[in-house]
Amino acid sequence: MKLSEIKNILPTLENVEFILENGTKVPAHFHVTEVGMVNKHFIDCGGSIRTEQKVNFQLWNANDLNHRLKPTKLLDIIRLSEEKLGMIDGEIEVEYQGETIGKYGLAFNGQTFMLQATTTACLAEDSCGIPSEKLKVNLAEINSQPKCTPGGNCC
């Protein structure tokens, strides 16, 4: 989801709610502790220099159980961030604390914002030797290999 999309959705909501893909709700008393731009400048495994720019939201749960972020307040934070940081209309990445800080994509189901799991990938598959398809293995060939036997010193 791009920044412009969330800005269009927020005025239509009474509450801001987030949910993880597994159905776990982000507690209603969450705080948005950061809204900003993340610029990543890196070299991939094939030696190509790359840049990536994303809008970043950081969600945090505090002991403030009475806190409820209203859509208008989040919209104000976004607008201030755009004004002060010169933010682009980029893809939103959400940081949320689980066992460690997780990075999520953002979607909307018509009522609730959904934190979508992200994955890593090789960006230089054509130059680093990763096969484009999974290798096909004949299980009969694997099973024809000698078996370990007690006392055979193969384990």
C-alpha cells in the first residue's frame, strides 16, 4: 500500500485497527512512534548497486491501555512527516514488535489494516548461480544409496 492510499482511507474510518496475517490483532492501545522515510543503498550478491526507498511506520504497545489512535491523528502525523521530511508517495513498510522487530507490508480489507509478512529474495538470480527452478531429484536414486547399519561406522 502506498502512502496516498492510506491517506485516502483514514478519513473514512472511525478507528485505526491493525491485524497480523495469522489473525492476531495489534492491541487497540498501540502507538505509532515513527513515521518516516527509509533509504537503503546496497550492493546485491551479483555486484549491482541498488537503492530502495520506503515509507516507514513503527507500531509500539505501551502500558497506556487507554490510548486509542484516531484516524485524524494518524493523518495529521503523516501530513507533518510529508511537510518536514519531504516524503515520497512510496510503499509503506510497518515495523511491529514480535519476538523481534518484524517488517511487514500493509494492505486494507475494507475495515482493518493488515500487516503482511515480507520475505527476502535474491535480486541477482541471473548472476549468482541460483537455479531458477527447483532441482528435480529422483527419489529412487537416493534410496539406492547404501544404508547405515549398526556398527557400520557411517553415522
